[in-house]
Amino acid sequence: MSKTLIASFAQKLLVWHQAHGREGLPWQGIKDPYAVWISEIMLQQTQVATVLERYPRFMARFPTVKQLALAPIDAVLAEWAGLGYYSRARNLHACAKQVMEQFSGTFPSDPRLLESLKGIGRSTAGAIAAFAFHERAPILDANVKRVLARLFAIEGAIEEKKVNDLLWGLAQELLPTDSERMPVYTQALMDFGATWCTSRKPVCLSDAYVCTFAKQCQANLSNQVLMLPQKKVKAKSPEFDADLLLMRHQNAVLLQRRPEKAIWGGLWSLPESPWRAKANKVDQEIQGHFFSPEEILKLTLPNENAELGHKDYQQVILGERIKHVFTHRRLWMQIWHMNSAKAVQFTDENLRWVSLHQLGQYGLPQPIKLLLQGLNPVRDDE
DNA sequence: AAGCCGGGGAG
DNA sequence: CTCCCAGGCTT
């Protein structure tokens, strides 16, 4: 490795940051560990533009770790709805309780202790320690992995442990000696990866600017920038079909809480059939139109079918067909509309009638939220 | 080591 | 369309 580059990297990066760093992001320059922690979790795998709107809202709703710890999980999930990766919200809540109980409500500064908390891995621990406590702890997010893989022309898929260990070692070596520089250095590193050393349109390949590291970057010197970092090829995501029951009783709709381990874990959604491998076109047309009300109930509410007796509903109407794309799956949801003559009381606490006006209090999957927003409430005087 | 977990923006 | 992202957890 280039000793010269390692020795001069932090200083050069800081000079770059002074001229080209991002400004005006609401979580920049924050010292409150709680506020730093929320921003770091929210920004995991999530775009800045999205977080820009949601971060202030979350902080206003849960201003302190104590208030977050005392809040019901449904309130946290409702505030998190639409952000995805809902284990983050569940872990956030659990972590707040941990901080209250194990650390008397004060975040520890030691990255190893931070890493012992729910939902905080090595990189997030490093970020919190650096931003809030000026600790000389490295981060290794996608930005840093890309920057380092290019600077040092590191071969091999970054998913491999050997490569990952190498990157962590470099991230540690490159840290500024002066711990007081850690917040701005960490911010600069992310800014550089996010705005200059980007995945598909890095500055070194345009003529807008000359990259600060053009003469040191091994990938640039060997014309390999777009080929690094290397990644393993992912399998094509499988496709599934599912049937969802949209049961209404006046202004209320029947919601069901999803199991924690599943996709959309812990959120409230419509009763849903098991997923099945997507059928071909002919099968779709055959199945699509021949479900009876009994069959829909049996598919989506197998254990509650008896409670929701046959006399309580009239007919089933073939509704929307919604395509939803996940990172590793594609799902086609067939919505079946039914009306219930009465609001059957369920013994299952995971089933609940919810007024259309109170949907905001529930964490709903984004496509379900959009679907239910399109429903017209029945007027009270009708 | 590999799979799982969302959603939206960029190209 | 595909790829990408201020990752971490589970198996």
C-alpha cells in the first residue's frame, strides 16, 4: 500500500471537504448522541432526500431517548411507516429501552459498548462514537467501501470476509491523528463518496472537476474506476402471488398485525393468503375469477372463518391488482373487497377493525397505505 | 458465507 | 428495466 497516501489522506480529504462538502443537512454538526443515533439508523440504506423530510418529524415526535423508550411500539412503527426495513424501528425501540435500563439513559461513548446495543453494528457504532464523542473509530458504509476499494484498487468481492477485513484495516489506518477532527473527517468521508466518488458517475470520469486523489487513486491510474468495488452477482428475485382481503364495515377496515419475522414485520396490513410461486398467464386468468367468498375467507383468515359467519357478508368483488417490488422479491397482490354487515369481535388480538380516519396511528406497508388512502369514507349521516 | 429485510431515486 | 443505497441480524 502507498504509505504516502495513507499518511496524507485525512488532511487532503479535509481540504476537499472545506471546498466541496455537503451543507445544510439537519443532522450535520449535531453532538447529542440520541439525535446522531436516530439519523444514523434512519439513513441506513435510505436516501438523503427521504430522510430529509422524515428525520425532523421523528425527532419532534420522540425528542428524547426516554420518550422513545416509553412509547408503544405501534407509535414507533407508525412514525417509521414508509421508510422500509422495519426491523430498524423495532430495534430502535428496543435499543432505547436498553439505553434507559443498562446505561441510565445516557449513550456510552465506547464503540464496543455502542455495538452491544440493538440495531447498532460496527459501522453505525463508529459513526455515533465519532460524531457525538470524537472517538477515533472508523466507519465502513457503502461510501467508504467504494472510496477505499478504488483508492487502493482492491480486488475481490466486498462481501468476502477477507476483503471486508482489509477495508476495515485501511479505514482504521486512515483516521486523522487528532481525535478532535473525527466528526468533520467522518462527515467528509461520506460526503466524498456520496457526491464525488459515486458508483456510476464518479467525478474522475467527467470533466467538471479534477479529483483531489486523481494522481494517487490506483483505480483511476489503471482505468478501473467503474469496475471497483467488485460485487457478487445476485440471483434474480423470485415472483409471488398473494390474495388480500379488504373487509369493510361502514367506516372501518379489518387489519391484521404481521408476524415480526416476516416482511413488513410488526406492521398492520390486510389479512393475506400465503404467498405462492407466481402462476403463468393462463392460470392467472383461471384463478382470478373463480374464488367464492368462502374461498377468499378461507385463504386469508383460515382460523377466523367461523367467527366471520357466512351471513355477515354479502359478496366478494375482484379489486386492485398491485405489483410490489422488494430487493429480493416481486409480489403481485390481488385485493378482494367484501362488506361485513356487522363488526365481528375477534378473539385474536392481531385482528382489529380500524376506522379509516385512524389509519395514521398504524404502521402500514407503503402499498397498503396508498391503497387504503384511496378508499372513500362513508359519511356519518348516511 | 449466504439469505433476509423496503422503498425510492438514478441511469 | 437494473442498480444503488449513512447495514445489521439470523441461519
